[in-house]
Amino acid sequence: MTPLLTRNRFARPRTPTEIVDGVWLLGSHRVNFYAILDGRSITLVDAGLYGHLRYLHQWLAATNRTMQDIEAIVITHAHPDHVGFAGDFDRRGVPVYVHEQDLAITQTTKPVDRRPASSATCGDP
């Protein structure tokens, strides 16, 4: 079996980088999202692809933060590589901000999740 990273160029993770004070570049080498820090509070700009949730978990663990520190997500536009895991946060009550013309797209986008239903959450790993 071919490893995922060999088959899928979108799955190659990038090293999280603080590009300016308090702004982190996360995601993969092809699809990015950002974390903006204000003390313990985190605002995400975009939500990558759904599978990029694992990169967020890794960064949170490395920076001693949790999913509960995420207070909002701002979606720049409703392409699948920007909406990604935002729906999980919306269902948890975290505000997700998106332009009204993109709202219908974000509400109908559902991830393809092959994990058992009991493990398909955005909670801490």
C-alpha cells in the first residue's frame, strides 16, 4: 500500500510557522489556514480541508492549547479548501463568520469521514 503522503500532495504537512507575532501559518504545503492569537484566545482564518483538522490538533498540543481556546473562525470564501472542518466548530457553538453569498455553500458542505461515528468529532484527541 502506498503511504498517504506519497499519493496525495495535499496531505504533506507544513511545519507550523509564526509569520508575524501572534499569527501562525498552519496546514499543508498546498492548503493553508491561519491561527491568530490574542492571549489564550484563538481565531482561525479559514479551516483548510477537513483532513487538516489533524494539523490543528498537532499545533494545539505543541503550543499547550486546546480546542476550547478557539473562539471564532473567519472564512475568506467558501471553497472546500477553506471551509474544511469549520462545520464541526459551528455545531459546537463556535461562531463561524462567512460572507452571506457563501452561506448556502458552507451549510451544504459535509466532510467525507471514514472513521467510526463515535470518533468523528472535533474534540481534543
